[in-house]
Amino acid sequence: MKAAVDDIRLCFVATASKDGTPNVSPKGSLTVWDGDHLAFANIEAPRTMKNINENPKLEVNTIDQISRRGFRFKGTGEIFEKGDVFDHVANDIWNREGETFRSTRS
């Protein structure tokens, strides 16, 4: 799983509001936190974050477009605004994107 996520990065996170309205949002920041958890950044995704707060059940889909092999992860989302998970995702993005990421957010 870790190798696939590290190679692919792009994923789609499916959430639903408390009334069941679905939302699918692309994420380019997917990373493996540990053997049981994935993490991604909240970059301009207010609906995803609102849905996770209201209804934390979600699904993450990722696919290698060349091999046409995909992975589907189902679970419960949790929002971290600081701490180890937050720092892990931020450092992962910085290590991959560096100044490119910073300049697009200025």
C-alpha cells in the first residue's frame, strides 16, 4: 500500500454531509501516516472538511493510470489542525513540492 500511495499521490476522497449529500474531491497530498492510516492536506476543500466534521465516514480512491490498477480505502476521517499528523503531511508536501507549493499559495 505505501509504495502505491507514494507513487500515485493523486486520489479522490468521497464524503457525505449529515443529510447524505455526496462530495468527491481530488487530493494531490495523499500520504501514508502508518500501517493503518492515510492522511491528506486540506487545501481549498471546505466541503470535504465540513462533511468530515458532520459525518466522518469516507472513502479514498486512487489509481495508477498507466497500469490501470487502483486501490480503495474505506474508513473514518479525523481532522488535525496541529500535531504529529499535521506536521507529517505538511513536511511531506514541502519535501515534494517545496517552493512550487509555497508560490502557488501566496
